[in-house]
Amino acid sequence: MLNRLTDTLNFQTQALTLRAERQRLLASNIANADTPGYQAREIDFAKALREATGEIATAGALATTQRGHIAPLAGARGESGKEYALQSQTSLDSNGVDMDRERASFADNAVKYEATLRFINGSVRTTLDSMKSHTQG
């Protein structure tokens, strides 16, 4: 019973962690827009979320073979989990940041991050309300 209550919350928590990581990565791309030779990085969010929830195996994931082993954080991704963003046009300084794409991705991810926060807040509030006595009010 408790698993059903926490499964949705765990999924949204992992999604929130990945959204935060993607936001950090997009901010890094924007900050390096004028750095010669910098190549924009991106996360395949859908694939990362499937890996974080255990739906698909994570390539190069650490194995916890004994009880005492510490598992990596859900949604934690090393450099191998990040991909280079496709360059829409070439530049003289070999910089791969497309500011229009980065700004749009940043705004889109920010909206989705806030929506995930609101969903978590609503789930917690609903759970707390359902635990209240009918005489409380």
C-alpha cells in the first residue's frame, strides 16, 4: 500500500532532479556562448528518465552487489550521459551554441520544472489532507 503512495512521488522527484540537471546544463551552454571551441551539451531527458526509473538499463551503471554498497543517486549522470547538441550552423570560432535554441530550451525546461514542483506539492497536499480526521478542519 505504501509503495503505491510513494511510486508517483518518487517518479516526480527523479524527474525534478533531471530537470534541474538539464537547467544547469542549458545555463552552462548560454554562459559559454562566446567561448571559442565550446560545444553545447544536452541531455536526452526521456531516455535519462527511463534510466532513472529503472525502465531501461543504464549503460556503465555501477552495480551494487552487496547490501552495504551505496547506490548512485537516481538520475545522476556522468559526462557519458550527456550528448553534444546538434549544431544548426557553423561558426568561425567553432562554438556550437545556438542562442535561440538554448533560450527556448531554457524557458521550456523552466516551465516543466515548475509544473513538476506543482505536481509534487499537490500530491503531498492531497496525501496530507486524506490523513486528516473528518473532525479537523
